[in-house]
Amino acid sequence: MPHTFEAIKAIIFDLDDTLYDCSGTLVRSRRLKAARVIAEAVGCSEKEADELQRNLDEQKTPNGDLYETIGRQYSLPVSFLEDIKKAFSEVSISGIEPFAGVTDTLKDLKNRGLALFLVTVGEREEQEKKVRVLGLDGLFDEIIILDPGTFGSEAKKVGFREILDRHGLRPEEVLCAGDRMDRELKVASELGIYTAMVKHGRHYQHFISDSKGGGEPDMHIESVADLSGILPVRRPSR
Ligand SMILES: [Mg+2]
């Protein structure tokens, strides 16, 4: 379906693996930490524990946490999840940085008069800290952080609807940039929002390796930095 980018007034960004490398930094470090805990609890090698996590990750356990699944599968005590949480807390998020060109692109799009939003699912304090560490706070018109415990797989839909309603935007005036088809771009598409999938991270890898489908984005981009060249220059509105 042809789409005119002239109509786009706002962009909704995802955070993890869209604006910075989450899979290659935080997720990787946490999984290595968790592998130790799993190996200990299950009685396997850390390498096997790493494999187990990879095989079971979010894509395949849509209705539950990967570690809850492992706990159930191996009948592990409740303390297993506490140990995982503790291992995770040892991974610092202070070292993350935006993908190349992201900060300049956001500034450029903002200067062109586009409204920029961030919709992310996760623990509030942690997501807020990521945005601060990345130096991206202040670049968005609004940041919405949704608790997966409250909203589950519907979280992004809640966030997208809030933005459309609160900012008086029609879906066709909005572009959504993210790395994930299920729970994210698919939902945006259902609301009539134009979707751009970035080629980053584990969800993108799942998407290209899983031929079962589950939808297609309207557009693939290498990175958010590509948006500068794609979107029109709007008259600054503020
Ligand atoms: Mg993401």
C-alpha cells in the first residue's frame, strides 16, 4: 500500500534494541550471569544453561517469564527466581550507549517539527535509568513506560492508544519504529500506524529466521538513523 510520508507528524520509538543494543549488552551479560545460577540449580554446565535460555527465550514463552518456565520445568524451589533476580542486579546498565547516529537523528527529527514519543515496556526505574544513561531524556515529547506485569502482551497497545488520544493524532499521521513484530509493530499496524522495523537485536533475528510469519512491517530500516533521509522536512511547529 503506498504511503505518503508527508502525512507523518509523529514518531513513536521503542527503546530496547531500537535506540541502543540491548541484546548485545544487557541481555547477553544477564544471561551469562543467569547461566551460573541455572547450572548450579539444574546440575548442568553453564554452556548448557546458556543454550537453555536461548532455546526458551521470550519468543517461545509468550505467556511467562523464561526463568519461571525453567523453574517449572525443573521443579526448582522459589529461591531460584530470587537468585536469578540477584544475578541480574549485578549487571550494571551504566555502560550502554545509543546506536550510531541515533542522538543526532532524534534531534534532527525534533527540529523538523515532528513529535517524538518513547513507548517502552519494563520496570519503571530501570527503563528511566536507561533513558538517562543514553542521554535521550529531554528529546521526547512524552515517555510512556508500561509495566509488563500489569498489561502483559497488550502493554504497547495501551501506550500507542494513549499517545493517539492525548496528542490528537490520527494513526496515519504516526510512524512506529521498533525491533519486534509481535507485541509491538503488529499492534501498531492493527491500530493503523505505519511501521518501520529496525534490523537490530534478538527479536529481529527471530523474525528473519522464523518463516511462520506473524506479520510484516511496512518498511525495514537498518537503523533509526535512516529516518532522517526518509521523512520529509516539516515546518518547525514550535
Ligand atoms: Mg525493543
